[in-house]
Amino acid sequence: MANSMAEQLQQDMECEGLLECIHGLKQLDKECFRVMVESEEPLTIDEIGERVDRERSTAYRSIQRLLQSGFIQKEQINYDQGGYYHVYHPADPTQIANDMQRMLNDWYAKMGLLIQEFEDKYENAGPEAEAPASS
């Protein structure tokens, strides 16, 4: 995380900022996601790359990050003569939101435990106690 939490809370944030904040996605990932949301039909990697003006391999890496984050889904299309190709489309926004809420709740619980650990460690500490590390 480049900025402290205090700095992030002071910034204006749009809902797309969640893609970066919670999942560490990059600008290109957000562009690829937007392209898929705006498309009326699933897209291939080549089509996505063309629409974001990037090479296939660059678009592929972005699509992989979106797949791992659960923002998009992959579907296999079979040719009648044999063989197949993949197309990609956005996942259900409600499912994405539920997943992000679950991740936020997990993070919140972990932070609560760390705060309690900090308080327990330093609450009754005398002069011999460890001081918090300075930045």
C-alpha cells in the first residue's frame, strides 16, 4: 500500500477505486473490466486487447488478474470441427460486492485483533517495555 490508511481515508474515492484498493488491480485491469461491462457479448482476449489498444499478451495478463479476483468469468466455446476458444464476461456485480464485503470483514477482524494485541502489549508497560518502532 503506497499511502497510509489515514491518507487514503482523506482522498475522494470512486467505487472503481475498490478494484485497486481491495484487489490491487491496475489501471489497465480497470480498463479491461470496463470494456467487458460495456460489451453486449462476451469478448476474446484479442478483442479486449484491441479495445484497450494493447498487445494480446498484455491484455492476457490483465485478464488473468481479473479472473483471479473474481471480477470476470471465462467460458469455453467449442468449434463444430473440433478445437475451442475462450471468451470473457463480467461476473455478477452482486457476487463481486458480496466477495468484497467478505474480504473487508475479514480484514476488519484481523485489524481488530492487532489493535487489541497492541493495547495488551503496551497498556501496562513500564519503562522497560519495548517502544513502538519509529518509521
